[in-house]
Amino acid sequence: MQKTTKKNEHRVGARDRKIAETILSQISASPSAFHVIHGMEEKLQRAGFVRLAETDAWKLLPLGKKGTGRYYVTRNSSSLIAFVIPKRDFAGCRIAASHSDSPSFKLKEAPEKEDAGYIRLNVEGYGGMLCAPWFDRPLAIAGRLLVRKGRGAGSGIEQHLVQTDRDLLMLPSLAIHMNREANDGYKYNAQKDMLPVFGDAADTGRLMPILAEAAGVRAKDILGSDLFLAVREAPVFWGAGEQFMSSPRLDDQECAWCSLEGFLAAENAEQMMVHCVFDNEEVGSRTKQGAASTFLPDVLKRIGDSLGRSAEQYHRSIANSFMISADNAHAVHPAYPDKADPVHHPRMNGGIVLKYSASQKYTTDGVSAAFVRDLCEKNGIPVQTFVNRSDEAGGSTLGNIANAQVSMNTADIGLAQLAMHSPYESAGVEDVRHLIRFLQAFYCSGPFLTADV
Ligand code: CO
């Protein structure tokens, strides 16, 4: 990340800049969903959280003696749920959910493919990415390897995170001279256009050894993998006041890392605080570790079982719970204000964005909006509104999907950003602080309804 320039070039305060730098450096160090969860585990462990495995028996205790009350569990190493059990019995939960994955390209099995004397890597799209900005920028590979450990009886399989920490791949554009219409719009063919160049014929067979070396394992022991292309560019601050920032994977790692900050800074004696990060939002969430899975209800039920709470207590606590689904929102684009709703124009650095959709692709309704607005007002956090133009379908997120498994009052929020699903996205520096403060206030919040609605 570039260092600070002259003082008079700044509009953003030093503290805001510092907070944004922290979040961006975590995003930079997390080129895949597996790396996001690994980084969060490290942070949680430093904060005294105890790791649970879904395969073990859970013996949970509320906050009290050292080493009790704070726990986390992962699924598939790409989704995570962390929670804090209050000292006294809890009335409900304060849950913030975001996603660990970002649109990219996934390597197919045996990915090396020879074309005209080059080796390219055979990949397929993961999620709804903008294709054009993937061209002409250095790319790396990141993900996980499943590696054989030992031989014969007692042998097993272990997982290693991997990232090639160098400029390994490139997707070179076709020259304008060979496609004079290139600037009139281009339809990318996923199988023809999107395979990055890895080397020439002499490099045949080198991919797995390079990945094995990066992971510190033997190539012949690799039995399986989940590998993605990753953008190499470091985040930057830009604009006359350096009030904007750009980085890979802002959607949705910006919300995921801010959620963790808010969670770790909060305390709540009456509500169980729950930090959830789900994988596979970009491909519909319908995986064993996605928001549509049983991960969240499984964990909530097991917490209750382990604490000896009754089914009645479980259902009462869910009815008393509130979820924030945190996923970035579209800022109005200066060249395309006509693409936004005619009234609601969220801006970068304008504060958190409350997202609405009549079809309930976003869960926000009158009740949950009232709760969010009240919280923002009490804590001096700016809040703005996003709703799609009535003739645009728009995107979706994970709040309504998670609600199909555990149903509770939920609001969809995010931060305003540009270039969503580009490999290099832009957002507002000051918004990072707004979101962390909002989530901290949310985690600290108490009962919000005076009657059932
Ligand atoms: Co997203």
C-alpha cells in the first residue's frame, strides 16, 4: 500500500485512514475464501476464542473463568461462526452475516492446456464477474490442496492453504488491430478468452510442482484441490482527498472483516453475539457451508443443547433475535445515474446503506429498518438507502437465504461501492469506520420490540 502523501492532500482523517488500512491489509492477505477464514481464526484465537470442531462433542460454558464463553467453529474451512455466550442466560442473539467468497475463476482438474505453443490454464467462471478488467494484470493462484499424509495404515489426508506469491499468470487482450470492434462491446467466451497464459511448451507439467513448493508439500502427494485465480494488485487510496480506496475482493471481505472488528469490540450481557461468514454466496449459497445450509441452525441448536437449554428456550431466543446481512451495495455511478433509482443515490463515504427490495431479495422491512435507523441515530452513524430501479432486476445476497433456515427479523445493509464484481473494486475510506461502529453498536444492542410484529 502506498504511503501517506502531503498533509494538505488529505481530506480523510488519520484515524479513518488507519482503520481502512487495517481492513485492506487483511483483504490483501486473503486471496481466497479459505484464507479469509484462516485469517479470522488467527484473530479470534488471539482474542481468546476456543476452536470447536463439528465432529467433536461440545462442552460449552458461558463467560466466566478464562477460556470459557468465547468459541468458534468452521465448516469446509471456508465458512465460520464465532459466538460469545453471556454470563447469565441469554434472551436472544445478535447475528451479523457476510460472505467469504468473491467472483473469480476456478481451475479445472488437470488444468494445463497447450494452445499455439503456450500453456494456458483451463478455468471456469465462479460467480458473476466482470470479465474485461481481468485482462492485462498479473494474476496468482490461491486456494487449498488436499495432501496425502503418511503411507499405509494410519495414513490420512490433510489440508494446506496455498498461494503463489508472485506474478504467475496473465490474460493478454487481443490487439485492437485484430479486433477493430473491441471498443464497441465484446462478448467474452468463457472457454476461449478467459484461460490465462502460464508458460510455453517447455513449462508443461510445472503447475503442480510450483503449487506444491508454494505450499511446502510434495507434488505427488496432492490428491485434491480447490484453486482460484487471484488478483495481485495491492490496495490503494486515491482521489483529490484520498477519500476513495480500491482493492480486490471488497465485496464482501470489507463487510466480513468490519463485522469481525465490531464483534470483537462489543460486549452484551443479555444477547449472544454471533459472527457468521458464509462461503458460496456468489454461486447461490446452496452448498453444505453456504447460507442456505444447516450450518447456522446446527450451531445454534448445539449451543443450546450443550448449555442444557430446552427446545422452548431455543424457539424463544430465535424469536428474540436479530440478524444483519452485510454485503456491499451499489454506489451511484457518475456516468450512469440513470441506472440507479431516481430518488435513492447512495454515495461512497455517505455511511452504511440500508438495502430494500419489495420482492424481499433484501430482507429489510419496516420493522427491521426502524431498528437499524434507531441504532444509527443513537450512535451518530450516517445511513442511506438503496433500492433498485423498478425496471432493473439487480442482485441478491444471503440474508433471505439464511432466513429460510433460521427465521428472524433481519435487515440487509452494506457499504456503497463502485465496480462491483470487478477484480479491483472501489469504495469510500470513511465508510469503513461507519460500518465497524454500526456493527459494534448492533452487537451491543438489547431487546428492540415492545410487542410482536
Ligand atoms: Co457480495
